[in-house]
Amino acid sequence: MTMSRRARISLSICAVAITTVGTLFGFSPPKAQAFFVQNHEMITRNALPPDQVNGEAMLQILVGPPPGGGAVGSDAFATEDWRHLDNSITPFDICARAQIAWNVFSPVLLGGSQLAGAGLANGPAARAAFGGLLHTQQDLYAHSNWVEDNIAAGDLNRIAPQIFPSCNPFEFPADLHTGFFNMDFSQEFPLQGCPPGGPPPPFQECHLSLNKDGPDTLRGSQLVPGTNMNMYDLAAQLATTASTNLYSQMRGLVATNNGENAAAMLFQSGGPEWVYPALEAVYQGTGGG
């Protein structure tokens, strides 16, 4: 999660009714962060081919019903570290969190995209589940030291091994990790989440110092040697490519399991804008708010 309860963001997704997370869903105070929500939107829009994903489908991929929530809406579930891959000390932790995300989202994606009469069994939930997978995939690049490892290896464009439907920790650099974050150490935006004395052992870094959620974060603002990019730019570029790959992979999976017509309907149709009150903590709405 990246916005305080008073933060306002003007995006072009949908109008969101405002209530509290705790009142509606009983969530405890959030403890995770992600690519700033406007950047999740930008990456997702840039990644998905407009000739294959129409505007109505995009709305529900960005913000949709639980459990997926969408690529932006997943930030409403900020206490669930597995959505954001946070607090991972080793590649084994990262893969374990990714596996939870797959186990939660994939049945909704495949079940909701089954043909039912003239439509889908639950298209909004299926689209939001796909968006939830996108969110986790994108946060791999924003929250881990994958970008730093690419710079050290002299291979800036290297894409991480797949994390869905399975994730092999032995395919990742042994030093891959994400940062420590706990809401107990945050008061106002930007949420710091780091104890005054630094990350508790055995964490190597805090999310505060490691994240590349935006171009103005401590790590995101650092220049990539030999380029005119900063580390946020590189993380967003890699996350966009990975998101395009994930779209092709998931569209193919839906077509294989439910048929080509189901896959086309999933990504080329939609419904009304999804009203998601639980986003109050991270996303105030759109349309000039």
C-alpha cells in the first residue's frame, strides 16, 4: 500500500465510494506497500494489447471484486504480504508467496471465465483475479533487488523466471530478497515501515530503502549507470514486459481450459465500473478528484 487515508489520486479508472477498510472487511492496519497505484495502472495499460483487451475489461482488470481486487485494487488488501511479495528474505520466501497468490487467484480466473449461457460464469471476478496476478508480478520488480542484480550482471533487460503457475527458487539469484515493512513504524504518507534501528535480523534491507515504487523513492530515484533511466524506470519497464508475457500466458490458459470464445469474452467484454469502497486507504477515485 502506498497512499495514506487522506491521499487523493486523479486517475482514469472508475469512481470509488469511500468507506473504511476496517468497517467493511475487518482488515487489520495495513503493513505492505506496492508500486504507487497510478504506476500499477500505467504499467497494466501499457502491457495489455489494446486490440485484445477493451476498455470495459480493463476497468475490471484494474479494479474488481475480491479476492483478486485487480491490479490496482489489490492494494486494498495491504495486510496480505503474498500479494506484494514483501518481507521475503530469500527466493524461497518469494516463491512461497507467489504460490499462495496463484492458489488463491487461479481458481477464480479459470472458474469465472467458464462460459455460462450468453456470458461468463463470473467475468468481473475472473478479470480482477487476473489483475491480482498482474499486481504480484509487477511488485517482483518494484520490491526486490532484481533490478540491482541486473545492473551488477550488466544485463539490464533480463526478465525474471516465471513465478506463475509455479516458482522455482533455484532459478533466481541466491541473494534475491524484498524489504522488511511493518505498518507499526508508519504514521503518514510516504509510509516508511522501517524501525529506527534498521531492518530486524535476518532482513537485509527495509522496504523504505529498497523499493522502486516510484521515481522519487530512495532507490527508485537512483540512476542506472550508462543510461538516462533511473531504477524506477527500469523496474517499470521490466514489469511491463513481464505483464505482457503473463497476459499471453493466462489468455492461453483460459483458452485451453474454457475455449477460445471464453478467452475472447474475458478480455473483450466487461460490465459496469466496479465500486470498491475498501480502496479508501489507497485510492480516492478518479475523474479529477
